[in-house]
Amino acid sequence: SVLYNFFFPLSFCPVTEDLIRRRAEHNGYEIISLEEISLHQQNIEKIEHIDKWCKELKIVYFQNNLIPKIENLGHLKKLNYLNLALNNIEVIENLEGCESLWTLDLTVNFVGCLSSVETLRNNLHLRKLFLSGNPCTEFQGYRQYVVATLPQLEELDGIKITRSERIKALQGLDELKRSISQQEQDYLRRRATEKEQEVQRKVASQEKGQSGRSSDSDEEQREREFWNTPCSFTPESRLEAYRHVEEKRKAEEKKTEKKQKPPRTLVTSSGQVLNINEPKLDFWLTEDEDNNTIILDLAVYRHMDTSLIDVDIQPTYARVCVKGKIFQLVLPAEVKPDSSTAQRSQATGSLVLTMPRAEGEIKVRKTITRPPASTPNRGSCISKQDVKRRCAVPEKLEVDPNSRTAVDFTNIVPRQSSAPDPLQHRPKKPLSTAMAEFSEDFIDDPEVPPLI
């Protein structure tokens, strides 16, 4: 046994709480009140914890695993059905505490100690027992011995036990026990020989595998030899086949494992932002001069959920993460991230980013024509080019009011002109006469007070 454990190390696949909770989906993932659980085909090599976490269990499926021993089930008082078919069990034991056990299935195991069925006498409610495919079923007198040993049984290996069969089984029971005991001894000796042969074969295969580095053809040759070499059906051979399949599966996973991609460079060490289009999407970048905005139209997949899209707008670039893939574009001008919007079209699914410019002044493109600031005196001379230049100055509104120079109107000195101004010597007319000249319907009403 020590040599076997050395050459066949047991790397247990335990029964974890997470495994049980995942299998308790029908019970709302609650394991305390769980009454039925299916743990078949989980490569379990040891039963543990289940009797402490799930004391209300009534039905348990453990078939098609690598369990070598029945253990840690004695506290399940309400257990009614236990399925341990297709495992590596050699002895029936540790089920005395399962007071409500009604059906026990041990089909296709390695039970060779037929006398171990006597431990089931305390299970008074046991009605069905399945031992088909076990070495003990080949013993002469197997059925008679089980029927006589377990009087509470009603069905053995799917065949009902009649009253006459039970009476015949009880006759000559002492002699039948001696025969069964002798056959057990012979079986145990054969098992000891099989274990030694398995250990020797394992040592030879390991030495052959370590002889040198093998090529693909040698690996294929050993694979054919492993499956074509005849061996006895034992717990050791079954476990070895499982280990071999697992090693091949892990080796294939390593071969097909994708190489890790190098980390993506979005911004260089010098601070330069790069243009990236990992999802390979079509896009259109336009500038709206009327609204002073930059518009980015990204052709995102139409049926993709919006939760898979992440948008990040910075003053100089826009970044969109589409299902883990980065789309990054450097903008032609600085924008305002806080005022930007992201909308998705319900018809095409495309993503539209509207980003206002973040310039220091607002420029008005059209030219405004206005008269000169002051009327020139008769004595001054202004060229036509100067008048045209003054009248065609574009309007410019500055955001910063401090950039203008304040004018002190108190210190302005009027400029003296050498030529007389004819407007100053023009005689003043009364208001009524002046208004009458501009309006034909003017009426001079003396009762109306004069304007000041």
C-alpha cells in the first residue's frame, strides 16, 4: 500500500463548499436545507464535509467518480437513497448511522469482501441493494449469502427476493459462510499480487519515459502501447487511466494556449497620444463650424449591448472601449470633455460623440461693414484705401475683459481746427419750426409743454 501511494500519488479532488453550492441551484443555492444533490462525474476522490454541511440530505448521487472508500456519511440520518456506482470501493462500511437508508447502489465497484455486507444489518429500512459488476458477485453462493445475511432486503440486483428463496438461503448458512470466507482469502491474495504487478509496471514505464527526450513519433508509440497493453481491471488501473487522460488534456491545453499579447501602448513615454483602432470599426470625424463642435461617428455593431461600450473623452483625444478593444483618436482641436455628449443611434447602432471646442475666443466668420468712428474735418485728408480698411475690420469679441485698455474720458483734450466749422455759425431755429420741416403732419399745440 505504501509503494502504491508512492508511485500513484493521490491528488484529491475534494468536495468543496463552492461545488456543493453550485449543485444546489434548485434550492436557491442554500445548502443547509438541501435534500437532494448530484455530484456525479466530478472526479471526486474523497467524500468529506457533506455530512456536516447538508444534514437534511435524503438523496445523494456520487456515481462515476474515483471514490475508494465510503466515509463521512454517518451523520445523514435522513438519507434515503445513496448511489455510489462506478467508483473504486472495495469494502462496504461506515453506513450504520444512516438510519433511513432505503436504497444502496454499488454497481461496478471493486467490492471483494462479501462479508462486509454484514455491516448493513443495522440499516433496518434497507430494501434494495445493487452489487452487480463487483468481484464478490462471482463467488459461489453469493446471492444466498446476501439474502440470508440481510433479512430486511426485498430486492437484490434488481431481482425481488421471494419467501421461499429466503428459507432456502437460511438452510446450511454456517457451511456457506465458511465457503465465502475461503473465497475471500483467495481473492485477497490475488489482489495483493495484482498490486505488486501494477507497481512494477509503473516503475518500468517511468524508467522508460525518463530514458531520454522523446520525439512526437515516440510519444505516439507510447500512447498506443498504453492503451493496447492488456491489464487487469483494478482500482489502480482505473486510477492510472484517469491520470493519463488528465495529463494528456493538460498538455493539449498548454499547446493550444494563446500567447499573452504585449501590453498596449496608448500614450508614448514622451506623452504623445497614438491613434488606435483595435476593433477595426469605420468612423467619420467632422467639424461643425456653425455650432463650433467636433463630431465623431463610430460605426459600432448594431446589436451590441451598450453596457459593453465605455467612452472616455479628454481635451486632446477620445477613447472608446468596445468589448475590451480600444479605439483611440487624436482630435484636431482642444475640446471640452464636461460639455461633450455621447449618443447611440437606435436605427444603426452607431455611436456619435459631440465635443464642443475649447478655444479662448469666439470668432465670427462674416464681415460686418460699419461707418468710420468719427467724421473727418474738412482740413484732414483720408485716402480711399484707409477708409476701406477701417470699414472692413471683422468683429472680434474677446472673452477676457481685462485685455482691453481702459480710456480716461476726463483727460481728453478737444483738438483745435484751423478751418471754421460752418455748423457752429448756423443760426438755430425754433424746435417747432425744425420739427415742421421733418414732418408734414406736425401741429404746434401751445398747451403742450416744451421738451427739455
